[in-house]
Amino acid sequence: MYDRVIMFRTWQQISLPFMLVLLLSLFSGSARAHEGERPATPPRGLSPLRLDTLQRVGDTFAVSTEDGGRAELTLDARMQDATEEVLRVFQIPYAGAVVLSIPDGRVLAMVGRSAADPRLGPEELALRPWAPAASVFKVVSASALVELGGVSGATRTCYHGGVSSILPDNLLDIPAIDGRCDTLAYGIGKSQNAILAKLAARHLTTDGLARIGRAFGFGEAIPFELPIEPSHLDVPTDSLEFARTAAGFWHSTLSPMHGALLAAAIANHGVMPAPTLVDRAVTADGRPVVLPLAAPRRVVDPATASEVGKMMELTTRIGTAKGTFRDKKGRRLLAVEVAGKTGTLGAETDHGYLGYSWFVGYAPADHPRIAFAVTLGNHPAWRIKATYVARRIVTEYLAERAVRTAPRVLAAR
């Protein structure tokens, strides 16, 4: 079942300690976390949710609780349906997606679907770090560079290579072959590995990157009404592996829920909201359940979040997601700008090759209202990229907003 879905056979850029962590913890049949990293338990007063009892009444979703009570969820019918539909139509082997409201962290959509194993659902594919973080981790590295390294989006470095790997010479200045000089912002937008690796090697320490990673929630329990398995981060002391980690080559995993929270933290001025799925709940005898809310957490300074957010806007303007969010003339396809980060990695698994496709982001870029993350695990013949699903999510958000505002416009007239 799930424990056999994504187990790496071999990969030359994975360190042995990280391989062991992956095999022993991430993809076990149970939802075990690393030692000392237990998934968060439901808030006191709320009995555990039974997601298998999910029912829809009109535009409201509800589930039963283990004590016989009932909980109404925050899920938005239009967002949930649209996300479910696109993943169903394209029959993705493994897919997870989460949409959050900013700044309150309400879960508007939480989907997990697998064409390869229909038994898998959101608990396995939206709340567990079943995929490598890949280049999404560049958001963490860029935040560390700005917060700790004295670097800005305008900091330039000359480089060569780094398209699909990081080699020792990518960390060196070699004028004879350093064919380009570009900024950190360009490195985020274009997901240029050599830029991130070189800047991290020169401006960050192992402890510094690990600290910012923990601030973003890697290795930490995330309070939620359902167990969220912590994402993993291994920051090696070896200089080359450290640089590879900063660029997103293995050494980190991420769940779709955590990916959406990561984007929300940048969108929300450096504050990561506490996600919530339950709107209201009652016990079996109809008594209201008190739902204590977890506090949001400061991740990075507002100035850092603003700087990194501007870099993420380049992803859809000139970078790796331009083809999804803009036409051939560079004109945006949506009414608003979207900030985000792509991620792509591939590996051989027990079920054959899986190509991981990520997109985390938020919209509108200048006044964020939603944050989201999409993770796809494709076979060699790719169905779609995560950027396509993300565009559909933003499209539905804009359509719903138009419907909500129309009555107010008519009333005003």
C-alpha cells in the first residue's frame, strides 16, 4: 500500500543518512514521525475526526467524530470541487493539494487522490511528506540568505551549469566558463540551481539554514485537527551536499499542507497561520465543543518575507511557471498576479519511475487572500504539471469572488 508507493532504490545524490531516514520513517505503513517529532493531536475538547465519514449537505462539508459527535468543516464547496475534479479528470498516479485562506489559515480545499491506489486519500497525500521538497526548498534558502546572509534579491553572482545538478566546480568562480551573471531573484524565478548553491555556500552556515528550516516548520509538529506528519530536513556539514540541499536536491521532504503553510508565511508578512479545518462542532448529545485555536508563528521578518515574495512573483512572470500563467506575448492569463515556486525531481521507486511536480504559491500577489500547494507524482508519461492545477485553483477563487461581490455591486447601484 502506501509504504511501498515511494521508496527510493538508489540515487547518486542522496546521502546515506538521508536515505535511511526516508526508508525508516517517511514511507512506513504507519504515520510515524521522527523520534521526538510526533504529529500534533487534535485540540482539547474535540474528539478525533473520522474523515471517512465526510458528507456534503448543500455547500457545507461535515464529518463524524469518534465520540459520536459532528463537526462542520471550513472546506469551500467550489474550491474543493474544482480541485477534486482536475485531479480526477487527469488521473494522476499520486496527487495532493491544499488551499488555505489568508490570514486566518482556514482550509478551503484539502484533496488527496491516487489513480494508482484509490485507497489513498487526503490523510496520506495531503498531510504526509510523501515527496521531496525539491526546488520549493529554495524559498527557505532564499529566506535564510536574506535574513541571515546579508543578501538581497538584487545580489548577483556569476555561474556556469547547475541546470539539473550541482557539481563541485559549480561552487567556484571560473571566469573562463562562467557564462552568465544573474541575481538571487532570477535564481528563484528561473529555479537556477547554481545561483542558489553558490550563494548559500558563501553566505550561510549549516546551523543557519537548519534554524530557518525549523522556523518554517521542518521537523516540527503542526497543530491541526488531523495528524500532520512533520516534513523532514537534513542539513549536511559536507560543503557540496550543503549546497545541494540549499538548491533543493534531496535532503528535505514536504507535505502539501506544509507547502501551503510555507507559501502562506511569505504571503502573510512572515507569519505562518495556524491551519484549521473545523468550523464548529457538537458532541453526540448536541453540546457545542469549544475549539481552541493555535497561535500563528513568526517565521521571518516582514522585510524578509516581502523580499522573497517579490522573487516568487518572477516565477510566473519570467520563470519556470511563465508558460502556465502567461501567453506567448507575456500577457498574464488571469486577472491577478500569482507568486509561487515550482519544484521538479525524479526518482525510481518500487512502483517504477515517479516524476515529482510541485507548485506552492499565493494570490493575488499584491494582496494575498489564498495560499496553496500542489504535489503530483507522475509516471514517465506525465499527465499534467502542478502549475496547471494551481492555475485552476486561482481561476476558481477569482470566479467565486466575482459571484460574491456581484450582489453588493447590484445593491449599490
